[in-house]
Amino acid sequence: MSKRRSFKPVKITINGKTRTVYNVVQAGNMLLSEWPEQTPAAKAAELLVLDVFNDAAGPEQVRRAFITAAKASDIKFSS
């Protein structure tokens, strides 16, 4: 990565397991491999992850979309 794509940490609990997400890559991996359902909000967050790597979005946009996806899926989080 040419520049750090980190953001303010978000603690999230999926399937009883709490993890802290610190950056765009971690958010993308969680959305793709651990997310319980593909809501429109989760899909939008996934697309923003790709946009970051194309320099079309910033890490904070991914963070906000990640939190929105958690709310849409009734996933417990804290930020």
C-alpha cells in the first residue's frame, strides 16, 4: 500500500466474537468472509473498499459505511 488506509477503530461482534477493525483491508475482509447477510448497506461498504484502492474514496468513508452496514444487519458495534 502506498499510503496507510487506517481509520478510528471500530469494535464489532459477529457470531459472539468481538474484533477490532483498524483499516480498510480488515473491514473488507470482514465484509466478504464473516458478514452474516448481504444487505444493500454491506454491498455498498464493499464497493467503497474497492474505491479506496482506486483513490476514489477515503478510509473514513469506508468506516462510516461499515458502521451503517453493521446497523442494517443488527450487528453490535462500538466506535
